[in-house]
Amino acid sequence: MSSLVPDFDVQRVLVTPWTSDATMNGWIVLMGFLVATTCGWVGQYLLLRRMALMGDALSHSILPGLAGAFLIASFLNPGTADGAGNARGATVMYLGALAAALVTTLLIHWLHTASRVKQDAAIGIVFSGLFALGVILITVFADQVDLDADCVLYGEIGTVGFTDYFQLSGRDVAPLPVARMAIVALLTFAWIQLFYKELLVSSFDPGLASSLGIRANWVHGVLMLWLSVVIVSAFESVGAILVVAMLIVPGATASLLSTSLPRIFSLIVLHAAISSLFGLHLALWLDCSIAGAMVVTGCGLFVLAWLSHVIRVRRARHASLPQDAPPGTLASPSVTPNPP
Amino acid sequence: MTPAPPPAPPLEIHDLTVAYDRRPVLWGIDVVVPAGKLVGIIGPNGAGKSTLIKVCMGLVPPASGWVKLFGDPLERAHRRVGYVPQRESVDWDFPVNVMDVVLMGRYGKLGWFRRPRREDREAARASLDKVGMLPYANRQIANLSGGQQQRVFLARALAQDSDLYFMDEPFAGVDAATEAAIITLLHELRDRGKTILVVHHDLPTARNYFDLLMLINMRLVGFGPTDQMFTTELLQKTYGGRLTILSEVAEAVREKGYP
């Protein structure tokens, strides 16, 4: 029986990771934290605009964009096709993702405005169709396209190359993927700060936004493009499927705990920190996928937030009951309603 | 502001036709709304009242024809135009408080990258005071009643400080006190030279509320001073043969005799 779940060895799970393997695990946790925070922030806007499904759609339809971009790159520069490890690979990756995001957004828009197809159906058709196209591209041109389907789908934060360092004036600062994710996180933060008004009003009330001269369509388009950049940056760590959880779970958890948008953004950071740290230890304990463990931890936090929300709502309902009763019965335990 | 040429009318609609999925909802609407009037848009369900407002606000594309606001297309006139959508059109669980919503009315004047300044907060507070919602400034919008939600929307419109307002059913589902407060406020705005178009559902009250009535049933049935529009013939034309409405019409017309 004990072979099903590994023993919880304190030394192995909690101590060694921060003594002998401290550097590696530090970068892994930081990477997970950056991915979850960035995805959580952008994903919060998807939640506010009730288009959580768009995160799912883009994360899948980016696949043919990546495959296509690598294919074109390998035709232009035969023999040098390599992954996202170097700068050229990264550029190709981002361009492919942006193109795919643009095509996806426009296709969905056209499909549901120019015909009777409803938006959710349009999303379903476009993203699964494009994803299938991507799968074909990867398998048919396996030689030219240096993309591992498993890697794109599942990612693995533990195997991200933490060996090449980003250098600043000759000193190692951070591994390249971590540095890149940090830049994307900073840009996301700046973007939300700069366009807070536009994002807020076009999410809350598109009609008012347009009367203020803010084009809701443009805000939507920019959000989709930036979403694709964030998703691609998170790909190698968490993959196309788990990135959806990273987009939705932090914001959904935070939204249960607060009704103030700035506080929700802070709670997303907290959620990201807890889920990446505890996720790493969960993965070390169970010897499983680190990204998967981080998402499971994040979902665990969501369940806790949901339970506390339910309890609070129920308590508020109880508290409001005695107010209708005549004074003096307030403290009486008999006001507890009987179950029907 | 420039006195030389006669100012363009706040709203001019020319030969406007709108269709959803090839099914026409509005047909050949031609109308010029003069400044400083409170206009009621009246018609049965599905007559295209809300659609008319949405076309003016650029939210629904016209199939043909055009809309000019103060002689300009919407893109150039939006700073002078305010919009109060139907209350149900937004998500009231959205994580913002009353102050945040009213401040949105100031966004158009702020321009890119700027956050609301002290004067914007002052303006928002003054608007909230006007609708009696100042004590609720920090309350989450999820904890408001229907009437309070409508007052917040109205405060936002006031903070916007526009010259032309489109309001989509501001009286729907509000309590009597709020309805009275809203109509007082609308009259006050009108007296300050603002032009206000209000989609309205209730025929009997329409007679007392508005200066001009726009009767719509896919086509423009009539547009003019409320007294001239309140005839059995025109209202029957607007509402077709709907019996329940007809008795309401008869009632409303009969009341007209005893002011």
C-alpha cells in the first residue's frame, strides 16, 4: 500500500530542496510564480469580460502558429532549426504566436458576426480546427519543425533550461527563461497600470466605453494579442493545457475573497506565490510533474476560498435573520432555522 | 461656443435602416432633434427603441443612412454625448464600488494614461450627492438595490457632463421615489440646455414627463410635441391592434381631457 503514495520524508521533501538543490529549486519556484502571476493578471480580465474560454481557445490555436513559424524559419535558414533556447528561436516563437492570435480572434469575430453561429460555437470551431491543423503540421514536418508535441501540450517547468544565463555587464543575473518571463511580467504590470481605465470601463460597460471614445474592439484585440504573448512565454513551463488553469484559477480564487479589483490583483500574486512554492514540494513528495502539482495546489486554494465564501454567505444570511425578529430574541439560539 | 454659424442640431438621423441578420428592425428613420428638449422614445416591445439608441452610440452598425451628433459623426462628437445603458446590460457583481463607476463618467475627459484627479473625484462626489447616493460612495455595486443602481448610472451620466444624453429605460424596475428623483433631475438638465432622449415604456406617465415624443414601431410613426402626439390615432398606429395597450391608450387619452 505504501508504494502507492511515497512516504513523506521531511529530509527529502522539505530540507534537501533548500540546501543542496537550492539554486535549481529557487529558479523553478520563481519561474512558476512569474508564470502564475502574469497569467493570473491577464486571466482576471478574461474573467471580468466573461470570456474565460478565450484563454483555452488561444492556448490551443497558437500551436499551428508556432509550427508555421518554425517551418518558415527552417526554410529560410535550413539546418539551424532549433528550439526556443536562443534569441532567434524566441523571436520566431513570439511572431508565430501573435499571428495565430490575430487569426483566431478575427476568425471568431467574423464567424459569429457574419453568420448565425453563436460566439461560443464559433470559439469551439475555430480553436479546435486550428489546433488540429497544428497537430498535422507538427507530425508531417517533424524534421523541419523542432517542436515536441508533448512539450507544447504539457510543458515541464523542471526541464526548462536553467543553464544559459542572462548576463548583465558580464555577471549572471538569471537563467534566460526566467529573465524572459520576468520581462513579460513587468510589461504586463505596466500595461495594466497604463490602460487601467480603458480595460476597466470596456470590461464593465462596453456601451459607455464607446460613448467615451474608447473602442471596445481595439481593447479586445490588444488583450488577445497580449494574451498570446503571455501564453507563449508560459508554454515551455506549463504547456498549452495547464496554462489555461494558470489563467483562470488565480483570478477565480481572488474574486471569491475580495470585491475590490486592486485587492484582487494583489491576491493573485499571493495565490501565485503559495501555489508555486507548495506545488514544488508536492511534486518532490509525490515525484510527479511540477507544473501539474502547482496547478493542483492552486485549485486546492480555490476550493478553500470557495468554502470560506460559502461559509461567509451562510453566516451573513444567519446574521440578517434575527434583525427581522423583534428585539430581545437576538441571542436566542432558537432562531436557527430548521432544515426543510 | 462659437456663435457665428447656427449651431448644428444635437441629433440628426437620416434615412436610417438597421437589420439584425437581414431582418430589418428599423426602417427609414428621418428625424432632427432640437436642443434643450426632453424627448421620450415610445413604442411597443421589439419596435427598435433600444436599437435606435445603440445605433446613435455606434454600438450597432446601420444597414444604410447616417447619424450625426452636433453635425459630426460619433467619433468626433463623443465627448459631448453621454450614455445610460439598460441596467441589466452590465454585470453588477463586477468588483468595483459606487465611486469607481461614477468616475468612469470622467474617463473621456482624462485622456490616455491619466488616473482620475482630485477634481474628478469632486465632480463624482457632487454627482452622487445630486442623486442622494453620496453615503454609498464606497459600497460595492453588488450590494445595491435596483433603484440605487439606476441612481448610480445617473450620477455617472451627470459626472460625464455631456450636452446630449441617451438613456435606455432608466425607469425600468425602480421604486417610485427613484422615478420621481430621476424625472426631477432630467427636467433640471433640460433647463440647463441639455438634450435628453429617453426610451420609455409606460404610456400614461410619458404624457407628463416629456416635451417631445418620438413614436416608433420599426418606422417613425410621429415626432413632435407631446400634446400633438398623444392622439388615439397616432398611438393606435404605434401600438397596432394590441388590446391591452389600447385600453391603456384610451385611458391615457381620456386623462388628457382633465389636466
